[in-house]
Amino acid sequence: MEKRDLISITDFSKADYLRIMELAAEFEANPNQELLKNKVVATLFFEPSTRTRLSFETAINRLSGRIIGFSDSSSSSVVKGETLHDTIRMVSNYADMIVMRHPLEGSARYASEVASIPVINAGDGANQHPSQTLLDMYSIKKTQGSLDNINIFMVGDLKYGRTVHSLLMAMSEFENPIFNFIAPPELAMPDEYKRFLKSKNIRYFEHTQFTDIISEADIIYMTRVQKERFTDPIEYEKVKNVYILKKKMLKNTKPTMKILHPLPRVNEIHPDVDASPHAYYFTQALNGVFTREAIISHIMGVK
């Protein structure tokens, strides 16, 4: 079977997206299946992670696979000067699949070119995070009943936020999406993604505030302003608390509107929102297990 990777969300087609949604629903109904028995998956996390690493490892365990790898590059031979090339070549000898997070953009694509086994990108810098996108899409489909005609508000760090970049590209494959970008000028959606939407005649609007238009949202996708992406701490301090979503702001929203967040949150969603029926981010994180079971099974050809 031809080796298949998931590095960018564009590595999958619309048909693949829909198949992942279908499989995720199957795994939600029956999460424990011995589809990876006698298979080994290497989880290589060169950058800190809680939800992505643990949900991938939970997915692998629920599929009866075995896990090797590291959650901190300081415990690997990277500290001795081993190159990414050599690490990937070596791990390819030990495992049947690699799940990798790395702080450098393009690192996952490079790993896929070196590896003799499938590679899943679990986040490469500010570039892409395709498995997060697929769980976001599953969350949207579950809560809205469809992936068509969705008005998505993307709020916060749209410049460095790899989750919003991937989600924008994937949702553009469905009927009549509308994007509202809410960000300070310093963190605006990069021009390349706006050009992409224009090329597909997809509507988007840019704002610096959203309280007066919040009633139009089907999905509010909050993002954390990522301190680790800033080289200038003064610039980070200027924008870190620019948007804080509070329960009182949700009065005029649609009954079906849901709030998503890739987590971790800092101050951008006030704790009083947690009790709101619109809050969906913790269930969204749970959906990550079922979606990642689906992704792994799809790539490995076991489902």
C-alpha cells in the first residue's frame, strides 16, 4: 500500500474529510477497537503539548496499538546534536507510524520525505495543525448538523494561529462558508489566506471588535495569543488580553451557536462562559480522541 501522510489539511480531499467525520462518529459510538493490535506508533513531541499528545496516545491505546516516543526533546538525542533527519530515519525502523509536533514550520513535511512510514503532523510552528482541524470540523458538524452554510467568527491570534489557517482551508471546500476575522492589526489573518478565499469567491470580513455582530455567528472560534510566537515581549503585552469573551456578551446569539477553542486558554474566555450552553470547547477536546482514531485508521488502512 502506498505510504500516506497528513502534513497539511490539503493532503486530504473533501471526500477524505467526510470519511473522517463518518469514522469519528463510529468511534464515538464504539471507541475501543483492536485495529492497531501489534502496531507501534511513535509520538515525537519536540514542543510542549497536553491535549494533542494525550488525545493521540488515548486514540492509539483505544485501538490497541503500542506507543513509543518522547514528550520533551530534552530527553532525546536532539540534545546531543542529532539532526531531525537522523531522528526520523532511526524511528522509522522502530514504528509503523510517526505522530510529530515540532516548533519549526515545514519540519513535518521534511519528516514525511525522510520517513519510510506514514507521518501525521501534530503541529509545526505557526504553519498547520490538520488533526485539530478535523476534530474542529467534527465538532461543527455535530453541533450545526452540517458543514455547509456556516458563519465562522475567528477571534484573536489569526497571524500565528495554525489552527485557524487549517480550518479556513478545509471549510472552504463546503457550500457557502462566511468568515469573520476579528483581530488587532498586529495579529490579522495573513494576506495569503485572504487571497486564497478571494480565489474561491468566498466571503470574508475583517473587524477589530465583534460585540455588535455576534448575533450572526454560528461558530465563535477563540484563539490564544501565543506568547511563544513573539520575539518582542512588549508586542505580546500589547495584545495578550485584547479579546476576552464573557457570558454577558452572549445574550443575543443564536441558540445553536457554539464556542470552540483549541485550548489551552489563558484569559480569552472568562470562566463564567463555561456554564453557558454555548460553551463547547471541553467537548471539542473529547472529540479529538474519536477524530484521531479515525485519522489513524484511515491512514493505516485498517478501517
